[in-house]
Amino acid sequence: MNTIKLNFLNFEMSLPKRHSSKGKKDRYVHFPKSLKPLYLDYLKAYQPSIYLFEGQFSQQYTVRSAQSVFRNAMKKAGINKSSGIHGLRHSYGTHLLEAGTDMVFIQKLLGHNNIKTTEIYAKVSNKTLSNVQSSLDTLCLSPLKSWTEFIKQFSNIFKSNEKS
């Protein structure tokens, strides 16, 4: 985030260009439309000249300074988790996955060449796993009251599959 130059921003497409990111390749990153008013207010208030987020003398923030600003913002927000700016990429990947976004789209949005790298970033949470419906629940239209009823119902399912 500390390397985003103003001339790479395109709010209309909602895709700021990320120049010379890891791997020395340019890529576009998603810009949330909901943040546009905040960014416009920020630009008006701070009037950066080269980089979106600048330190003294229009220089880009150092990684250390950016991390410090991020940690202070987390404290002010009451977030006690020890995570750095890079943790936002992991959160972003996980939230996209939990929202049902296809892994190939997540791979593109994160700028990964290899899907295996994306799998490291996009983790499935236990909460999401607990929301997955069991295939047995879809086969049982009503709650089963006994093991005998269970065996009877499922033996009928297997018999109907043999006929197909």
C-alpha cells in the first residue's frame, strides 16, 4: 500500500494499478466503491503529490512507518490481534472465499501465478465449515426418530440408486 502512486489510481474502473509488486509485475487491485468518498476526502485534506500515502517531503512511507501507522489504527479500533498489513491480504482472501468467490478469481485478485499460493492466503474458517450442510441432511426430509428408521430410509435410497 505504501507504493501506490496517484497516477496509477483509476476510481472509475475501481481498479488501482499496483506497479512493480512482488515478482516485478504490474497488476490491478480491486478498489472498494464504498471507500471512494473517504479517499476523496483524504486527497483533499492531505494533498499528496506522488504517492497515495506519503511521509515527509512527498516520500513514500517506509515499511516500518506503514506498519506503525497500521498498528496504531488497530489499537484505536480496539483490535488486539497481532497482525501486520500483510495480514490484510490473508483476511481478504479468506473473506472472498467465505463469500463464495471462485478460487481462480481470488488468485487473480491477489496477483498469484500459482493457485497453491492462493490456497495459503484463502483459508476456510471453522465457522464456515460448521455452516456446510451434510448430504445426509438433504436426504432426510424429516428428523429421524430411531436407528431402525435411519436404516430403513437409507436402504430405500440405495435400492433406488441400484435401479438407475
